[in-house]
Amino acid sequence: MNLLDWKKAGHAAREALVYGASLIKPGIKFTDVSDAVEKKLKELGADLAFPVNISINATAAHDVPFSLDERTFTADDIIKLDVGATVNGAIGDNAMTIDLTGKHQKLLKASQEARDEAIKILKPGLHVHEIGKVIEKTITSYGFKPVRNLSGHSIQEYTVHAGITIPNYDDGDHTELQEGMVIAIEPFATDGEGLIGEGPNAEIFSLIQKKPVRSLITREALKHLEDRKGLPTSTRWLAQRMGAVRASVALKEMNQLDMMHLYPPLVEIKKGMVSQAEHTILITKDGYEILTK
């Protein structure tokens, strides 16, 4: 592990997140915020670990601007802004919630405090269910529910979700944290049921298996995916690179060949409002270090 790369990725992710949040106002386009965050990350010497997530209201995650997206923020929106940076494969992943309604500050505090209280107990040997227990207790103390089928996760080079789940409730998992592990603590709080389902129109995807393709158009798209080294991309990024029509043709073929993993929008099943807070943390010998702070 090159610790300097991990710290640089964490710093860039945090700076870009705070900058992007400052731009979110009624009437501003989703695409304008996404483009500004991407530019900021590159100015900070980082690349994007995944497309900028801009998920509103009942959508918890995985909504991103699409080609020709004309959506704008309104005074009725709660926005989850999720930004990931990568430096030589090291990743910083963080998120925050912006309440343009002015009516849901308690919901925001529930996820923020759950994140912060969970971080306080981190150390080598800690069972991950104990993290979930703290998150659940904190969120329910505010009168809300944690989203049980969303979670934090371990992070490795070029892999945002590296296999270990950091639950948002006490799931009984006795997996232990280890020194040198990088994890994301990522509570979601809701006034709904506490479960999410998959929505339509997945705009985020990643390459899971390279297969032979005949089309030169698809080969061009495949080159973009290979350049990402397994990290997610989006239909908008692909369209910006090769044109919307050509991108659509390539995506159709790759999807038919089962080459891609799709990440559809994740929507609270009873359309409850959702808030999110996230930091990336390095587990150290004596406890932890927040990389995105």
C-alpha cells in the first residue's frame, strides 16, 4: 500500500465533495454539478473512482446524469452527493446529503451522527456487526430506520466494493477489522421502510468479463472500459467519448454478451426520504485514520 496515494485520493474526494455540494441550488442542472466535480478532481491530481452519484429524495444511490440530461434541482429535493477519487488505484469514497427543503435536518443528522459514532469505535479486531449496532442505535434514536440492504464496504486498489460488508444494523457478522484495511462507513437513514429496491434505467456499469467482439464500435467502447481497470463508468462518459449513437450500439452488444455489471438506481421501497453520510477510513495499529476528512 502506498499510503500517500490513499491520503491524496481521500483528500481529493473530500475537496471535490464539499465543492460540489456548494454548487447545489434550485435551478442548477445535475450535469453542471457533475462536470464541475469531475474538473475539480482532475485539478487536484486525481481521477474519478466512479461517476458522480446525484440521487434525490427516495433514491438512495446510483443515480447519475445521463446523456442530454436536463434535470435541475428544486426546493423540494434532498440530494445525496457521492464522490469517489482514485490516485494510482488508491480510492477515496465519501458522500453527504444536502437538504434544499429545509425540513429534513433531523434526517440528515441521523446519518451523519451514525457515521461519526461508528467511526469512534473502529480498531483492529472489532467485529463488523458491532459497527452496524452503533449505526442502527443512532439512527433509530432519531426516529428513523437504517437502510438494511445498503452497507459500507472494504476498499482495495481499483476496487470500490472489495468484498467485506460493513452493515448498517447488527447483522451478527463476526468478521474482524484488520490493521491496514481500508473501509467505507456509509449509513443511510430513512423515514420509509428501511429497504431499497432496484429502479429502472441503469446508467452506471463496469466490465466484468472481456469477450471477443467483431464490431469496431464495440471495440472502441471496450477500450474505454479496459482503461477504467475495473472501475465503474457511465453511459454519459461513453457517449462523450464516442457519440451517443455509437455508444448505444456498443452497450447493446456488450450487454447481450453479458460483459457488464449494471448498477441501477436504488430506491426506497416505500418512497421514503433517504439521507446518506460516508467517510473512507484506514484501520491503523492503534485505531483509525479518516482519509476523507
